[in-house]
Amino acid sequence: MSSIKQEKIREHYDTIADSYDHHYDHPRGRNYHSHISNYLIRALPPGGKLLDIGCGTGLFVEKYIRHGGNATGLDISTKMIEQARSRCDCCEFTVGTGEKIPFRDSSFDAVSSLLVFSYLRDPSAMLSETYRVLQPGGAVAICTLGKKLLTRGIPAIYQISEKMRVKHVVMKDFGEHYYNEEEMRDLFTRTGFEDIQVKWCSFAHIDMIDPLFQLAKKVEPFVEKRVPQLAYNIFVSGKRPE
Ligand SMILES: C[S@@+](CC[C@H](N)C(=O)[O-])C[C@H]1O[C@@H](n2cnc3c(N)ncnc32)[C@H](O)[C@@H]1O
């Protein structure tokens, strides 16, 4: 995991913070983000006190508070946090890493993390910290690109994109690690979580061109249920025992 380049990730998100939301501000982007964030919403207690790790510009924090909860965002990028503050001025946002969470024990009912886990240098530390800040009985839900058929070529695409100086909000070589179901179950179990659920989600990817995206959207429910090896993201939820 030592190849994860955290300083490069932070600098990158500081640089693209102003344009990050444009990526999700068209029907495809909103559709993709909302599809995967719905998995988290369904797994987390409504109306609770949430910590969102790697909150970025606050897209998920905004969605959670719309569902009646309170939320706090944490992110390593100061500029992403600035964007999040202007999106949700009623919420608290803090700069810091999910691997050393700057909050007291048992201070949240729920912890979420969306499109971040593959960037973590020390995923076990993030999960132990999540366990620590959750109240007994509290819930965690994450969603991230998973290790599957269609994601295998992504690191190579990102490396080439970086060499070709492609301007894109995520296409860079950060040494990301994609996890399969077994690795995720193992990480969550070793941390002490129970009621662990793992699902594969999303087939219509934000970077597909429109006709392809529409087609993929149509077959997405079938793929998620019957051919999960074609899904892009892995969703994992669990609970801290009472
Ligand atoms: C692809 S963006 C996702 C942002 C947001 N969760 C969303 O769904 O739009 C990844 C975010 O993770 C943050 N990040 C990466 N590594 C992190 C870490 N170790 N701790 C906290 N945030 C991190 C980045 O700064 C960036 O804002």
C-alpha cells in the first residue's frame, strides 16, 4: 500500500477543487453519483450524526442532511473543504485524514466514505478510526471502485492520461488500490464490525459517452444482480457491535 501518493492526491484535489462539481453537474454525473450514494443512504440511519470521510465538495453531506441528518465532513484537501463549506454552510468541515480522525471516541452515529477508499495508504487505520468514533451500534458505509473485470485496466489508463496531461478530475496515477469482496470482508471483520454486507454497484460509468451511458443504465439493475463481475464499484456496510 506504500505506493499510495497522499501528498500528490492532496495537491491534485486542491488544484481541481473549483472544477470538481462541473464533473457531476450534468445529467450523467448527477445520475452516476446519486446512484452510488443511494446505496449509502439506504445503509445508514436516517436523521443521525454523520461523519463523511473524504467529503470532497460536500455532495454526500448535502444529500444526508436533506434526508434529515446532521453531518460533518473531513478531507485532506483544504480547497475541497472550502467548496464544501460554501455548499453547506450549516455543517462543520475539517481538514484532516481519515487515517487519523480528529474527533472524540463514540461521537458519531454513522460514518460514510464515497469514492475515497482506494486512495487510502492505510485502510486498516481508517477502519479502526471509524470504529473508534462510532457509537456502539453505529453504522459505516463506503463505496469505491472495486477490483473487477472492467476496472483492471483503469490504473494503466490513469498513467497514460497523466503522461498525456489529460485534464480530468480523477485520471492521475496515485497508486490507487482496488479491493475485491474477500479483501473488504477481511478488513471489516478484522476491525470488529458486524452485519457486514458487500454489494457490487454501478455499470453506467460517468466517463462513458452518452448513448453508451443510457444503454448501460438500462441494463444496470440486471448487471448488479446477475453479472456483478461487470460492475465498477464495491459497496460495503457494517455496524459497530452494541
Ligand atoms: C473522488 S473524490 C470524492 C469526493 C466525495 N466523497 C464525492 O463523492 O464527491 C476523493 C476525495 O477524497 C479525498 N481524500 C483522499 N485521501 C484522503 C484521506 N486519506 N483522508 C481524507 N480525505 C481523502 C480527496 O481530497 C478528495 O476530496
